[in-house]
Amino acid sequence: MAAVALWRVTHGLPVAIPHDAAGAIPVALIALVSTVLSITTLMIGLKWLGASLTSVLSTFEPVVSVVLGALVLNEAVSALQALGGAIVIAAAVWLALEPKQS
């Protein structure tokens, strides 16, 4: 977010900052969900699942973001995005099913 604001300022564009609760609440929720919740679940995953499986499962984050964007915000998903998501899912499944090496 800071990078976008810096880019806008350096290109002479205004930076929109929410001035009321209707704009500030969603910004606060985005900050809480995308940082506090995600880091907390990452730490829990590391403790319960171990580093290898947690890292494989973390590759689903962009796929889940696109799916939620499509379902909740009615965002359009292109064929290329769907293909990319399928590749990510296939790779994660492949890594998860790979036999453990001693």
C-alpha cells in the first residue's frame, strides 16, 4: 500500500485516504486479516504441520485470493489466471504427495 502511495505521489497523482468510518473500517479489516490473521495461522501451521507442509500449503494463498475476489467481489477471472491457479494447485498436490526422503 505504501508503495502504491509513493508511486502516486512521485507521479503527481493524489493519494486517497479514508476520512470516515465507512472508508476506514474496510482498510483496518484488510490490515488485520492480511497481516495478523495470516501470520497467526502461519505460525500455527508451522507448529502443527512442520515447515515443509506449511510452505507447500502457503502456495495456495494467491489462488484463494483470486477465488475469494471472484466470489465475494464479482471479479472476473481470465482463462490465464485459472490456468495459473490450476498449475499452483497441481504443483502443491504433487509436492504434498511426494514420498518423504530420509
